[in-house]
Amino acid sequence: MQIRKFKERKIINQLAVGEEHCLILFSDKTIKGVGSNQFGQLGLMQKQRNLIIHDLIDIKLFGCDEDYQVKQISAGQFHNLYLLEDSQGNQKIYVNGKVIRQSLDNVDPDELSGLREQKLSKIKDENKEMKISKIYSRFNTNVFYTEKDLYIWGDTLTGQYHEYPTAFMKFDGQVNQIAIGQKHGLILVQDIETNRNIVYGWGDGTYGELGPTQNGQTWFKPEIIEEFEELKPSQIAAGARHSLILDRKGLMYVIGDNSFDQCLSQDRRAYEAKVIQCQEEVEEIYSGRDHNIAVSKTGIAYSWGGSLINKGWGNNNQIELDQIEDLQNRYPDIIDLSYSNTIIITGQSNI
């Protein structure tokens, strides 16, 4: 693992990690970024489009209403989402970077890669009390959810592309978390009456990422994954073609593609949820494209997957999780995984 250190004497609220770039949202609502600007994802001008930025730079959202402040950020593969809010609670979503469209006929990609507002007026006309809880982007899929409603645009994971946010699903319970892979999505919903967590999934589950009974069919709308519900989930995470579940006791389960040992299975696919043995009770889980990180209740971070050696295939011995030695005596405050990248923020308690 290559470690790069950036020191900023400000509290960090959020990370957003794309395939080749990273954004950081600070508590003072400023944003800094680093990495590739190939598709304008760092907000630089067209003549700087192909630059690789090696040090943190200020990200300016030119054209945004000055009365609005950035509340949340999220990064897709080569683009970003920004949730802005004014003092009255009015909200707007902006996007910059690579254009996500099924067809770019008669469209200038350079022109559209700049900052642009997503149209929410029609949605707000239908739901005047709508309050966005969270924005989320992964690969080429964008979503946001309110307390009970999920909206989607870009790649819907069902073979369709939506140019603007579209109502996708209304749940009976409260949406608490969403995780999106390359071909599938997971949603963690809390049942209001029983307080139990239910995992919904949609998309393509060919590799088992949507549970053993999905049989590789495409789910065009979120369906309850009964096998995951039986695990009493508390958190979810999604890699490109695998799913990671954390239960209420701090045990982890993984299912799906094992091409890079991300499921620690003896086979190339794990079609049934497999327990991942950890020395300690786990508190948080994260998934990149082909790798995972777990953080124990004592703050120790473990990683696995992303291997080109496939040391688990045909091996009857239990593969142990690797402790991230560079984080010894450093409690990880914020973690974000995306694709092959891992960004970890430590030391915020010392600021």
C-alpha cells in the first residue's frame, strides 16, 4: 500500500473518492481536491483538462448561487455530486465531470463536463415537502434518498440511463444506507414497526452479489434479499461484483465475485454468504471495486482483496485478514474506498 500524507489543520467532514481523483469537504464548507482532471472533475478550465494534480487544490463551484453552501459531496468514477442548501433549507444538486449519458449525439462533452445543476423542479412539484437525506454516486450511477424515497439517474443498473433524477422506489421504512456496485445496488431500510433492518437489492446478481436465490436474473426494482435479512444486518457495502454485510454482533459476511480474493473463498465465486473471520468485533465495513476494509471497535483497520495472486483459490486453510500496519496507534476517523483507491483520514481529534 502506497501511503501519501496531506496535512490540513481543519476538520474534515467528508471524503469523495473517484477512480483517479479525490475531493475533501471541510467543516468550513470549503472543498479541496487532488488527482486527475481528465474529465473536469477537479473543476479546472478546459485547457487544464488533462492535468494530474499531485497536491491538494481549492475546488471552486463557479456559477453556484452564493446563498447556498455545500452540505455533502460524492464521487462517481469520473464525476462528482454536490448537495447545496441555503439558510431556508432549500436544496440543489450540482454535478461536474464526465457526462453520463447513453448517447452523446449532438452533445459537446467538453461543454457539459463543467458544473451544471440537476433538475429537481418536477420532483419538488410532486413532493413539496421533499428533504434530501443523502446523495451517493458510484461508477456511473447517481442516487439520492429522502426518508423513504429513492431517486436515481445515470446508469440505473437495469440497462437504462436517466438524464435527470427519477423516482425509483418508495419504502415503508426509513432508508439508512445505500451501496452500489458495477451491476447491482443494495439498500438498507429500517422497518418502522419492528426496528429490524431489511436489505433490498436490484440489478444483475450473476455472481451471487444479490443472494443465492436470485439466480442471475436482473431485478428492475429493489427486492427484499431474504438471505441477507436473516443475517440481521447493521451495515452494507458493495464492490464491483460482491456484497459485504455487517451484522449486529460485529460479524461480517461476504458474497459474490472472488476473482481478487475479496470474498476469501476457495472458489472464484461465493454464491452463499461466507463469514469473514476477524480477531475482533467489527464496527465499520467498506468496499472498493475488488477490496474491502473493516474497522474494529478498538480502531484497528483490516484489509483484504485486491490480490492478483488469488491465494485463496483451492486453499483449504483460512486466509487471515491483513492489519493495516501504517495505521497502528492512529484511529481512522474517515474512510472512503472507490475502485482500487483507499483514502483514510486520521488525527482529527488533535486539530
